[in-house]
Amino acid sequence: MTGERRLSLETKLGYAALGVMDGHLEDRDFFVADRYSITDIALYAYTHIAGERGFELDLFPCPRLARAGAGATGARTDNQS
């Protein structure tokens, strides 16, 4: 596979993954359950640099996608569930 074809495939798969995340967050505040979790942290690692890698996050209607890790500021620290 040529480098150009590989980049095209990776870009297509990247947009597909962002679309899945966007759809999932459309009616939720967090990826799993009703609270901030390791899933939000892990997916933030990918989404927070997506724009720098050429992905246009403005194409996705869910504003939460662009700030997937923002829930950290609301994380509970009092050991309550």
C-alpha cells in the first residue's frame, strides 16, 4: 500500500471513529454511565489533538466531541458514587 493510500484510509477511519463518538455523545454527557470515567480520559487523548492532525471537528454537531475531556473539572473527589 502506498503512503498516500494509507493516509487516505487512516483519514477515512478517523472520521468514522469521530462520527461514532459524536453520535454517542449527542444525548449523553459522558461516554459510560452518568459520570466521568477512564473511557472519557482515553478518548480525550485522541480527540484533543484531532484538529492538529487535520481533522475538522466543526463538521460534527456535538460540541462535547471537541472537548471530550472537559468532564474532568466536574469529577467527584468525595468517594461517593
